[in-house]
Amino acid sequence: MKVALITRSTLFTAPGGDTVQVKQTANGLAELGVDAEILLSNQAICYSDYNLLHFFNIIRPADILYHSKKANKPFVVSTILVNYSEYDKNHRKGIGALFSYLPGDSIEYLKTIARWVLGRDHLASLDYTWKGQRKSIIEILGKTSIALPNSESEYRRLQQKYCSKVKYAVIPNGIDPALFKNDPAIKKDKYMVLCVARIEGVKNQLNLIRALNNTRFRLFIIGAPAPNQPGYYRQCREMAANNIAFIDQLPQEDLVAYYGRAKVHVLPSWFETTGLSSIEAAAMSCNIVITDKGDTREYFESDAFYCDPSNPQSILEAVEQASNAPCGEKLQQKILNQYTWKQTAIQTLKAYQLTATP
């Protein structure tokens, strides 16, 4: 089987969690004998070379509309249904504050058109300009062979938001257990806190800084600034006290040393489907502070410390609790047993095999 993994054009120039997901999915499928090739949506694709198309990010439907129509091949979609609407409506500043008057799909439509007009991304499908975000997504869900959410919770949100009962298979995100292997000989520093994520409004580093500024904790914010939010990054840098350090995006193998020493990893986002860096950190015996918004409880259940991203005091209290608690061995074992890229590849291949059945 030969599969085209078709992704956003900025997958490598503006890397995020989906970058890791796509690359690791391709690697895992290769180990199972599937020829899986990563292709960017702005590339010319010879569709006849592939048995199946696999798209990522349903909130970028223009790419999927274009390639699925042109290819006339069966396709599946890893939905990665992130909900940016709370941040967009309630926490954007300047002209972005106008988003507070619009529904979530309208906001995503305007952001897509803006990226195209400003030359920050291409627009594959002109049909998208008149169909809009919502109708485009509903059309895709009606034609896809199978949807691949990261959790049951994500599928329920997809079904509720777009009123589409589509065949689906849950494909969990994962980690590489050979890479993220905790060394118990390394002592955890209870005052060392990590936040590994792209620096952007939805990840909410600003409220995290407000929460930990001038405390006894040493916060390491590891990630690249989002290219379309330079003002947010400047605001974070300007607000940060001396106990907060910024480190540019690191390769996964370089993150191991940080995960190994830190007691706490925090991701106080306005929304998370899974929180990939939290899974990595948990595999290395970090205690996890995570947002209470999104699908995170399905992954972490009662083994994480939840915070309200709108409330810096809630974030600080969760970090305090995580710092003082024993390291989460139960969650670590759960991640190593259930959430590995090998499992992701196995479940993805099973989903591919379902495309031939009604």
C-alpha cells in the first residue's frame, strides 16, 4: 500500500504538534510495510502513484477540498479539531478583538483568507471562498472514508459541531519510548517547570508567566514564536521576570534532558486535543499541569493537575500541587503502555484497511 500524507504547506516552516504527529505516523507506518510519503498541500501531487490519501487538520478544509476532488481517490482525515474560538473571541487584542462578534467557523474562514492575502499561505481551493468553513468541512466529512480523531471526546465534538455521523476510528497520539526513557538516577528538581509549546496566544504562555513571575519556580518556556503572532511573543518576553527563561524550539532528542530534570510540565492552553508535549513529559515521570479545556481528561484522567487557563492563580495552585506531589508513575506507565507511535501506526493501518468496507 502506498499512501500520501497530505499536510498544511507550513508544516515544517511553522512546526507544531501536528508536525510531530505526521512525521511519526509516517515512520511508524513504514515499519509496518506501508509506503507513506509526506507531501505539502502546495506541492504538485501525482495522485495515481497512491492507493489512498491521508489528510491532516480538518480546520484547514481548503487543501482537502482541492486535492480530494482532483485526485478522485479514497481518503481519510486526521481531524485534529482544535477549537480556537474562546481565545479568538475573548483574548485577542487590537483588530483581532473583532472576532468576538463572530462564530468560530467564520473566524477560521477569515484567518484562512487573511493568510492567503498576506502571502503567508496558499489557498488551494477557490471553491472554499464561496462555500466557507462550515460547509466545506461538512462536505469533506460526507465524502471521507473514515475520520481519525485523537480521542472519543474529539469525535463527539466533531459530531456535535457539524451534525455528521461519519465512520471513525480513534488514533491516539503517542511518544517514542526508546527516546523518552526516564533515568531514575537523575534527581527531579521540584522547582523546575517546563512549558514545551509553540509560543502563541492559544497556548497561553502569557497567563503562565503571570502565574509564576517572581515565584520560587524556575520556568523554562521552550518553543518557537508563532510567525503570525510576533506581538504576543514580545509581550511574553517583556512581562517575564528573572525566574523565567526562553529557549527556542528544540529537536525532540534535546528535550529529553529537560524532561529528565524537571518535576513539572505545564500546558495551560485555551484548548488542547491531547497536549503532545505533556504526553512526552509524563513518559519521563514529570507531573503534568494541563488545561481543563478540550479532550485532555480522556488521556490524563485523574492523573494530572488541571487548571483554569483564564486564571493565573489557578495555574499557580496547580503547579504548586504538582511540585509537591510524588512523581506520577501510574500515568507514566499508562503512556508507555497505551500511547506510543507504534500503537498509533497499528491503529492507523487498521483504519486504512477499513476504507475498503462500507
